[in-house]
Amino acid sequence: MSLLNIENLRKSYGHNVILRDLSLDVAEHEVMVLIGASGSGKSTLLRCVDLLETVDDGLIELQGQDITDPRVNADQVRSRIGIVFQSFNLFPHLTVLDNITLAPRKVHRVPAEQARERALATLDRVGLRHRADAYPDHLSGGQQQRVTIARSLVNDPVLMLFDEVTSALDPELVGEVLAMLRDLKSEGMTMVVATHEMGFARQVADEVCFLDGGRVLERGSPGQVLGEPRQERTQQFLKRIIEAGRL
Ligand SMILES: Nc1ncnc2c1ncn2[C@@H]1O[C@H](COP(=O)(O)OP(=O)(O)OP(=O)(O)O)[C@@H](O)[C@H]1O
């Protein structure tokens, strides 16, 4: 059974159809990398999976549960999913530790000491325990993004979603965040990663999925989709990426 199963998903903003009958399944422990031109719907898809958007039609199943059913508790679903965006969204007036313990304490009612222990263990995982008492402004962009990842990991999610997590970083800081994602993969985390980093897609993806106009146009191994794309639109997209020096 797939950990995540999406069938015929449709999402519009007004008359603007963004996702058109999009279907995609992600197996447990799989790393699925989404590529596609700006506006092809990658972020919208991730936001729908995290229930940040209501969908117009279709099905999203997480561990066999239809999470688009209006009767499901969205907070409960979101505690099983971690999502990390391009922007770090850390609270500047809270320490690293308090940023991480905030949701467990306020949303999930975890006792303070337990939340602290969990947060410190998660900071260990991302190599930042020694910065627990620092404020976000005193960290590099790469470290802030690792804290954001720690904040998502603290609930022990079964699925992690990453939306262009290196786009806001200076080039020399991209590596440490991508290394984090590689570590998560080696731990067996199931991940869906929207990225423009084709080199990263090639290295970590189990499958690459090319989105075009809100549909999955092509899907396969990184070697196949990036190396021998079947669809003309995929070929054109990769040609542009190569011309921009990003492959
Ligand atoms: N809240 C919104 N209201 C209206 N239109 C939106 C909204 N969010 C996204 N869109 C539109 O949906 C389309 C798809 O956007 P989306 O961000 O999902 O694409 P993307 O593939 O992630 O692009 P990028 O690579 O630039 O992040 C775009 O045309 C965008 O303008």
C-alpha cells in the first residue's frame, strides 16, 4: 500500500485551474522529487497534501485514510506530516528551542519537559543542539532552515514535504540543507521534494515526477526522466535548465 495516494486531484483559484486530475502515489520510504516550470503546481500540490488548501475534487489518502474528508481533524493529520518551505518562518523573539517546542506544547498539549526533551533530541538529529538557546537571527540561513526542519520532525511525522527549501539560501549554504535531506532519506523517511536543484534530484530521488500545467506528465527513475525524457515538454524544460547552467 502507498503511504500517500493522490487520485484525480483538482484545485482551482477562481477560474484558474491549477491542478487537473493529478494522480500520484508515494510508497513508504520513497523519495519523490517534483520538478516542473514555475507555476506548474508543485507548491499547490504540497499545500493540498498538508491540508493548507481545500481541494475541489479528488482523493488524498495518507496511510489509507482519506484526509480530504471534511470530518477528519486537520491538526491530527498535520501532526503526521512535516512541511518545510523556502522561507524559514521562525519566530525571531523565541529561542531555537522555544520555536521547536511551541507547536507540541500549544497544539498537541505535550507537557513542557517532555516537549523540551523531544526538541533537544531533534536538534541533535540536525546537528544543532549546541544552538538551542540562540535566537534565529544569530544563525546562518542554512542553520535556520535546519531548525525549521527540526521543528517539523519533532512530531515524528510519517511524511515530510519540502518546497524549494534551498531557494532562499546563499549557494554556499545549500549543501548543508541538502545533506540533511540525504540523512533523512538514509533514515528511511518518506519525502516529497519540490526542487529546482536537478543535481540533488539525480542524487536522492527514487523517482522524479515532471509536473506540467497541473498534471503529472512524466514519472520515472532520475536516470530516465532527467537523462532520457520521453515527453517533449520535459525535454524542453530540461534544455532550459541546462542553458541556465543548473543541470
Ligand atoms: N493563493 C493563490 N491564489 C491564486 N492563485 C494562486 C495562489 N497560489 C498559487 N496560485 C497560482 O497557482 C499557480 C501554481 O502555483 P504553484 O506555486 O503551485 O507553482 P509551482 O510549480 O510551485 O511554482 P514555483 O516553482 O514558482 O514555486 C501559479 O499560477 C500561481 O500564481
